[in-house]
Amino acid sequence: MTILYTAEALATGSGRNGHTRTKDGHVDLDLAVPVEMGGAGGAANPEDLFAAGYAACFHSALQLVARRAKVELGESSVGARVGIGPTSGGGFGLEVALEVIIPDLPADQAQQLADAAHQVCPYSNATRGNIPVTVTVAAD
């Protein structure tokens, strides 16, 4: 694989109650443990960042496969929900639910594009076989 771009970030402070910043400064924010996990909340957390990144990456992959298929997506969008919880081994695990919205396509065509995007998206490729990821399509 030829690397085209490398992102670099540094986390400081108390991890989930700390700060993170990318080397280029585009992301520069405080982090807080969510209230649901016993924290104060009020700031971003790693799952927020993962959900935002996965949604954007998957939407880009969806647009790529649509262009290759010469299909117009219209006002498409992708939402991502990232859940975190304890595992039986004492650690923590993640799960992801993606919702693909393509309002102007028949459901079967939208599903084919979503399935193809799931094979192309780097986040999907990185998580495949590691965490549960579901892809739901909402179409015409």
C-alpha cells in the first residue's frame, strides 16, 4: 500500500478527561467522559470523534462507488452511532451502526451502493471482523 496522507494527533491530560490536538491544528479540543459512563460530559469524547470520522469516510466511499456506477446520489447522507461497553474479558468494546440515506433512489439500488461502499471505506476495512458494524439504508 502506498500511503497518500498521514494524520497525526496527540492526546494529553487524563485521557478521556484530557485534550486532543492534531499536528495541523484542525482538531483541537477538550475531552470529557460522557455522563452515561459516570463522567461530567460537556465535551467531545473518542466515540464522538470515531462516529464523525466513520460517517464522513463512509459517505465519501458511497459517493465514490456512485460515481463509478454513474449514479446520482442527490441529497445523500450517512449517520454513524458508535456504542461502547464492557467486554467479558474486563476491557471495553465498540459497535457501530451506520445509516445511509439516499432519498431519490429505489431501496434495492441504494442497498447495492451501500454494500459496495462498505467494501471500499477504509474505516469499514479496518473494523471488519473486529467490531460489529451494521449498515442500514433508508431510501425512496
